[in-house]
Amino acid sequence: MQRYIIQRLIAAIPVLFIVALVIFALLRIAPGDPAALFAGNDATPERIEALREGLGLNQPLPVQLGIWLKDILKGDLGTSLTSHHKVTELIWSRVVPTLSLTILTELFTVGIGVPLGVLAAWKANSWIDRGVMLFASFGFSIPVFFLGFMMIWLFALQLGFFPPAGYVEPTENLWRYFHRLLLPSIATSTILVAYITRMTRASLLEVLREDYIRTARSKGLTETSILIRHALKNSALPIITVIGLGFAALLSGLVVTEQVFAIPGVGRLVIDAIVRRDYPVIQGAILLISVVYVFVNLLVDLSYAYFDPRIRY
């Protein structure tokens, strides 16, 4: 397995290089000049050119790319053009809110989606199955931002169960920290719950038709034992894949949720950087998200051997 892990890590290097190259190219192709934005509307051409020279934007693109790649190899993602702070410090200061929201959302997703999928497969073609699939269709159809605003209006403004927006550090007040994350976590997990429910149901239905399931029933095993110990474990590979990729996607896809609920996470940092054309912050954040994707994919692949002992690396 060690050889497999090393091979996967080596294979990830060209992937990350291509991602870095695409990010660098897209940001330079996009319209707008950071120096003009910083200088303001009344700035003279000389002032703008001086800012471009100070920021290093007047150098040839290959030179800029080479400097950035060399700094990455040193572990330096650069310095923000607007705040003049290290990009790693800016990202690290926003990691806790995003990671907290991601973990809580994933707990809701797995804790609700997998049992609903098992129930729908167990009661296939019944009114329970149709009800679960109706809920899944609803989860796929409604946008996260719309559901978030509706939940704020109902549970925060009308009923007063939750605060409408904001974030509290866990070191400041642990209860308020969880309380403010509950509503955005539930709103974000809706579409993921629908997806995992459908995936769990489809995988289980395929396994429940196998001969060894009929053999288990003929031996007098309980339905719970058949569903959990035999069917669910043998259908776990696609479910684990969806859960793992969903976790990686949440780390990079919480922009809408963080905007709606005013959570100071990585998503809002990237949005602010895009508006200000802050190249180092955008490049550093997206590169780290790509690393997370590669790492989560590796963990998902390694988990296959646990759920299916026939798999060897």
C-alpha cells in the first residue's frame, strides 16, 4: 500500500501543476487591471504604471509564472496585493469557519442521507419509497441560496430559533458557535442528502437482488442484519465515493452559503479577492483546494480495501 500511496502522490504533481498553470492563465486573461483598481478613478497613467511596476505586473508572463512557482516550492503562496498580508495567513484565518461548516454539513448529510436511502431500498416501490424520492427530488430542485433565505425568514425572523446570520469563534462561546452553524449546515446539506439518498437506494437495490441476499434470508437472518451487515457493506463503494467527493466539494463550494449567512470563510475570501483582482489570494486559495481534492481522492481510494477485501494495491 505504501508503494500505491507514493505512486498516487507522484501522479498528483503534474495535475497540480496543470491546475496552477490554468489558474495563472485565466486570471491574466480576465479583463481588468489591479493597479487601476488600487489607484482609483482619478489616478494618472503615470501613477497606474508605477503601481504596476511595484506589484510586478509589468514583467513578462513567463517571468511572473516562474516567480510564483518558485515561491510555491518554498511553501510561500505570496502576499496579498490589497491587505499586504501573507496569503497563507489569510487562508488559515478563514479555514476554521469553512471547515466547521463542512464537517457539520457532512454529518447531517451522512446521518440523514444514508438511512433514508436504506429505508427507500428496503421499502422499494412502496409509499415510503415514493415519499423519500419526492424529498430527494425536492432537494435537487431548490437552490441553496433560496432555501437559505427561506430558512432565515422562517426560523430566524419569524420563529426566532436561530440568529439570522453571523459567526462566533469556538474559543469565544462554544454553544453560540454551534448554534450559528446549524441553520447554514442544514440548508447546505439538503442537496447532498438528496444525492446520497438516491445513490444509496440505487446501490442497495442492485445488491439486494444478489443470490447471497436470498441465501441470508433463507437462513433466517433478520432484515436489519441483512441490510447492514451484508447489503450496505457490499454496496458501500459508490456511497463512500460520493461522500468523499462531497466533502472535498464543500470545502470549495460553500461560497453561496457563506455569503447568505455572513460566515467569514474561505469562500468569501476568494470572492473578495476576485472583486479586487488580488491574484496571489485567488491563486493560493484555489491551489490549496486542489490539494484537498487530491488528498480526499486518495483517502477514498484507500478506504475501498476496507469495504471490499478483494481490492489490493
